[in-house]
Amino acid sequence: MDGFNATERFIEVPWCFARLGGAQRVLDVGYANAEAEYLQSLANLNIPDLHGLDIAPPKHMSVTLPDGTTRALLNPVQADMRETPFPSDSFELVFCISTIEHVGMDNDRYARGGKDMPSGCGDFESIRELCRITKTEGRLLLTVPFGKYENHGWFRQYDLARLVRLCASTDYDVLEMQFFKYRNGWSECVAGDLSSVGYQAGGA
């Protein structure tokens, strides 16, 4: 086991970033409120055409290249995830790390003046939009809090039933699905091991 006293980012971020492959045009959803460590890891991927989408006001960041010159880390766009300004088939890869569970919920802490319409199915609306803007042979890397279903007001925790319905509501093929539990560190498990586990249970 690894990641003692660490949040789920310990699993989510390297899991997603290890699957970058050769993607050149990439969208990161929910970047504006990300931790500095996440943004540093994102910068280290050196993605040539990186875009950021968030309901919060745009966040402009730059990175320094080996030759000493600087460039923008990403092209920031402020929009609701359910209705983006991107054309269809825009991205080879989309990172959506612990973001979709917030859509349609109480996002005052994140939006900072951004418009977010309440909706009990904001996640379903969002994943269909992400499907639209992802290329036919592209990929969506999605992470969510998982265990017993819980509504925390500002986000929802998924159970297997809602997660399966979410995945089945799009044209995506599910190629990979993994689950992790926390007990003095993070380890892989099966979905059934988490069926009664609440958010942050066991110190996670």
C-alpha cells in the first residue's frame, strides 16, 4: 500500500497522466481550482496543444522551456462543461479528474462568479458534451469519488449503478475501469469492496 494520509489525488493524477500516450491536442477540465502540484505535473507532460476548461474565470499560467523561453501552459476557456464552445471532434484526449461529480451541484466555492445552473443530472449532460468534443478515436480519462451513493450538496459520490448509467449514456466504449480503497494507504480493489464506504471513510 502507498499514499498514507494522502487524498485520492495520489491515485487519480498518475493514473491519468500515465495514459497520455502520444496525444497532442488535449483538454483539461476543471483546471482552475487544481492544486499547484497537479499543475506542475501537468506542465511536466509538455503537451504541445493543451486547453483548459472551467466554469471559474480563466487562469493564465506560463511555463519555462529548457532554452529559457516561456509559453502559456494552456489556453484557458471559461464555460459550463455542459455547453462548451468547442467544435465537435476537437480533442484527442480529455482529462476530467474529480470534476464531473460537481456539475449541477452547489458550486459557489468553485465558480467565483461563473454561471452554473442547478441540475440533478448535470453529470449526464456533461459527459455527453465531452463525448461530442472528443475525436472519434480519442479518449476520455474520468475519475470520480466512488462508494455508496451520497449527495454532499457540492458534489455527489457515485455508486456502481449511477456510474454504469453515466458510462452507458454516451457513445464511449469503456476500455478500462479501476477502483481503489483507502486503508492506511491506497490499494486496488473491486467495486463491491466499496459498496458501503462513505466519502473520506477510514481517513481517506
